[in-house]
Amino acid sequence: MSRSTFSTSSPIVVLLDLYVADVRIRATDGADTVVEVSPTDPAKPSDVKAAEATRVEYDEVTRTLTVVTRKPRNRFVNFSKRPESIDVVLTLPSDSDVRGEVELGDYLAEGVLGSVQLKSGLGAVRLGETGDLTVRTSIGEVSVDGVSGSAQVHSSAGEVRIGVVDGGADVSSGNGTVRIGVVTGTAKVKVSNGAVSVDRALSDITATNSNGEVRIGEVVRGKVVAASKNGRVDVGVRDGSAAWLELDTKVGRVYNDLAAAEAPEAGEPVDKVEVHAETKLGDIVIRRTARLEEQA
């Protein structure tokens, strides 16, 4: 195993360009950045060679750490035999920015990071707290505790779970469920096969699904579009918000728990929400939810 230590008393920028690797990141309040590179299997010569060939560099002027592995000319990963693989462990200052690309492998981050941009061909992404977030993975689940800023997360196949997005969100999965706890900004959620579940949306939200249910636990204000081609649509409207509804199901029933009322007077201080709910096959449920605090 190789170990490199750099003096970094404030956040840095990390650039990762890796072939087959598992990456673990620890964001701490320490004054050093430590990079550990080891072969996944110390008994396998190709893993040892890959670890030895990994380049680790730190530029003090730009405060940029670069970790790069050798990549074969043929970038196709042969799954009939395990390709050369390494493990990378980074300990770095909290709020550091991370940009990473891995052909095959997992990302695991603990602590608070700054802006994060990750790309993975095959592997899971599990993060704690981040700033602006961009994740793209072909196959693999994505799990994030919280995002302070915008979130753009796209998985071709895999479940996506985000606790809180304090900002806007653009999240999709081709094959897998998307679950978001709270989103404060404008949100777009799209699933082709799976389920959409958003606990609370505090602004405009568009949630669509080709095959599966759409559930938005609570909406407060703005425009809401909840649509499924095949599945139930369930939307909760916060108590006290005035709602305008457009509901349409081709095969199914509509259950509306909201009582009819006069429109608010012009200038009256009340949250207004416009709900468009549609499904070709399934029920539509609109209900009131108890008023909660808006803190994410």
C-alpha cells in the first residue's frame, strides 16, 4: 500500500480518474490530506501492478489533488475474469470539492463535502452531506443524506435515495425507485420503471412515471404535475393551502379529500397550489395533510 500526505488546512479540490476501484472518502476537520492506494487483492499481481501505477499528485497553487490510474486501451470490462482493481482511501478537509470518474467500483463518502460531480459505469454511490451534486451512473444505487444546493442525479438502472435537497432537483432512474425526503426548490423526478416517492415538496414539482406509482406526501405551493402511465397517483396538499385541481384517470377512481371552497381574495396571504394529476391505469388520491414546519 502507498500512502501520501499533504498539508491542507482548508478545503481542496479532488480529481479522480480511475478504471476499476472502490473509493472511500472521509471528510474531517483535520489539517492534512491523506491518500492511501492499495491493491484490492494483494495476492493478485495485476492488482498490485495497478496500485503501483496509480499516480497521486497535489498542486499547492491550485490546491488540487489528482489521483489517476492506468487504463487499458480496450476500456471494455471483461466480466469473465476479474479485472485489475485497487482501493483508494482519501482523508481530506470538510467542504472539499470532488470530481470523479470510475469505470467499475463504488464511492463511499462520510462527512460534509463541497460540490460533488461523480460518474460511474457500474457501482454504488453513497454520500453523506454535499454541496451542489451531480451523479451519473449506468448501473448502481445512489444514496445521499443531504444536498445543500442543486441535485442532478441520474441512474440508468438503480434505486435513488436522497434525504433532503435544499435547492432544486433533477432526478431520474430508468429502472429503479426514486425516493426523496424533502426538496425545497423546483423539482423534476422521472422514472421509467419503479416508483416515485417524495415526502415533501415546497415548490414546483413534476413527477412522472411510465410504470409505477407516483406519491408526493405533501405539497405546499406552486405547480404540481404528478403523472403515471400505469400506476396510482397520490398527492397530499398541506392544510391551509388553497388548491386548484385537474384530475384524470382513464381506468380507475378519483378520491378527493379536499372540500370545495371559494377562491382566496386577491392579495390574501395564503399559499396556492395547482395540482395536475393523471394516470392511464390506476387510482388518483388527493388528500389534506397536517401543517408542518418548512425547515428542511
